[in-house]
Amino acid sequence: MARPSGRLAALLILLVAAATVGGALASQHVFGLVPCKLCLLQRWPYYLGVPLAAATMLPRSGGGASRAGLGLLAIVFLVSAGLGAYHAGVEWGWFLGPSDCGGGAGAPAPGVGDLLRSLDRIRVVSCTEAAWRLLGLSLAGWNALVSLALAALAGDAALRPR
């Protein structure tokens, strides 16, 4: 199989990363799957990686900037893989999760009465329970695998001789 060029690698990373974080946002805002604290933390590398991949694709006078961008992408997605693996380990009971792990906060209530009513509807999401699994892996586990693949793609493109 042919290995993609630096620009093509950045485009692939951009598309996969955008689809991954887009899927996470859709599961939250469209399907009502409330994320836990670790789920929200795992999105940050994608929020950084998507624009970085787009910037890496821009035309440059030399290959050094593209190579640096791909190297940064490799680091970003290695961190993301670590966060996903940690969260999956918390779900399987291999690691202790944060003591304050609950769901993300919604919009602030305009008044005390509204706040009390909203507290009745809040569902705290534990970091130790996977919302669902596909082929035995939770979303955190899939994030670790996707992130490892993106890191490998970026690292390979960054280190490849030009």
C-alpha cells in the first residue's frame, strides 16, 4: 500500500479527527448521551488537532513547516491515545478515576426555582461506566485506537524522507 504524502496525511487526519469529534458532539447534542469529565477531556486533542491538520495542509515554501505540523499532530494524538486508554482502564476498573468525575454542566439556571427544578433532571455520569460498547470496546477504547492510528499516520509522514 502506498504511503500518503504529508499533505494527504494531514487531510486524512483532518477528516478522521473532525468525524470523530463530530460524532462525539452528535452523540451528546442529538442523541442525548451525556459525557463524563474524562469524555470531555478526550475531546481537547481533537479541538487542537483539527485546525492544526488544516494549517499543516496549507501551501508552504519549504517542507519544514509541514513536517513540524505533522510532528505536532503525532504528539497531540499520542496524548489523545493516552487519555482514551486511561479512561478505558478506568471503565474496566484497572485504574482509579478522578474523584469528582461527573457529567458536564448545562446552561446556568436563570433563577433559584429554575435551578432546583433543573437539579431534578441532572444525571451525573460516572467515568467508570461505559455508555455502550461496540465489539467489546467503549467509546474511550475506540478513541485510543483511532488516536493511535492518527498519531502513526502523522509520525510516519513527518519522518519520511522527502
